[in-house]
Amino acid sequence: MRFWAAAFCLLFSFVAYANEMVVHIIGDGQSRSIAKTFFPDAAVLPSPGANGAFVWKKLENNTADVAVQVPLVVHYFALTGDKEDPTQQYEMLATVARITQVLMARPELPVNNIADIKKLQRTVTVGWGGSACEAIVKKAFSPHGIDFVYLPYKTFNDAMAAFMGGHIDFICPAGVTLRQAMQNNMGKVVFDFKDYYGTQHIMLFVNRGMSDTVKQKITQQITRKLTAEDITAAENAGFVWSVHTGKAAKDIFDRERQAWQKVLN
């Protein structure tokens, strides 16, 4: 009798966990799609804002919460010292998807590569959410002597609106924003971030105080076989699934951090 009572309590705790779980995301299409795929019964709480700091603040100790974060947020602030390093407080459980980010020029500009930007012989304007994009652009422009002004917008939508209104020359779209921009011929790609940064993986974090039992359950959800519908949804959201846990995830995380160190140096 005691055995079945204990088993029932354990089962109930899992059910309660699934119903009460909250997944925090930065507010972009990729993170939302990931959250709803792996945690369909969880509440998804977006925190609009380019630097993602709000997401970290909502992870409290010993609660069954998950944060889905893009790599620029995870690495940039920790390495610049502008924000506390979230990886010291939270545990990366997996890398779950791979995204592409580029520098895009307004379609009327006579530029197709960095050399063409130099030929403009003027200071150009670049805008996107947060400040991480600025580091990549600086690394790409500096060897060519290109002067630029970077405008950090609060949200990606604000940057896109400024771009479409002709107020800035370049933006740094990624994922679903990049896909939509390409489909609607909103601009042209000047260079791919992977040439300066490497492949970007979206990461999933949990509280360090979370129990091993709950972390194991989350890992099981993440590593389940994805359906054809999941894969199509990922493509529509501008990313591809690339699920890694354990040592494989840690190796990816370390490679990305080393790549960022080279960018910032």
C-alpha cells in the first residue's frame, strides 16, 4: 500500500510539474517554437527586449522553470562584463537548435559585400536589438577601415521598422526575421555571421537547484524523436533542430564561447 501511495505521489508531482511549468523566452519566434515543441503543456512567458536580461531574472532557485536563450545573449554579456554571467547561476541542459544570422543591406544600396561598403566612402549606420551585433560588425569592418554608427534598438521589430523606413543602412537579422526578410526581398545579405563567429546554437538552461529527477524528465522530453511537423515548424521559424545534451552540448557551448572571445579581442 505504501509503495503505491509513493508511486502515486511521484506521478502526481510530474503531472503538477508539467501543468505549472513556465518556460521563459526572449520573445522571438525561434524560442517560442522551441518552447511549444518540447514543453507543449507549459506556459510560455516572453520577455521582449533585445538583450535577454529579463529572462535570466525570472529564473528563481528551486523552481521548475526553463530559459530558452540565443547564443549572443548567453556569451556576449558574460565576456564583456556588462552583465553577470548567467552560466554561473544556471545550468545549461542542452543545445536544441541551430540558427543563421547575417548582415543585411537595404536593397537600393549598391553593396553586395564588405568591399562595396568601403566604396560608399561615408559613415554607414547599423542597427539591431541589443549590442552583441555591434561586436561582429566591428570585427568585419575594422580591417577595411569602414566607419559605422551602431544603433541598439529595444526590440528586433523596432530595428526592422527603422530599416524599412530607410533610417539605417544595415540590420543583423537571424532566424525567422531573416527568413521573412529574404522572402519579401526586404534587403540583401552582405555577409554571414558564421564567417566571423561560427555556427550559433540556441541553448536551454535550468536552475542549478533543480532536482536531478526533474532535469532528467526535461532531458527525456528534449531528446524524444521529433515529428515531421516539428521539423517543418522549425524551418518556418528560421532554424534547424540540432539537439545535444551532456558532453556534446558542453563542447558546443565551449566552442561558441571561444569564438566570441576572438570576436571581442
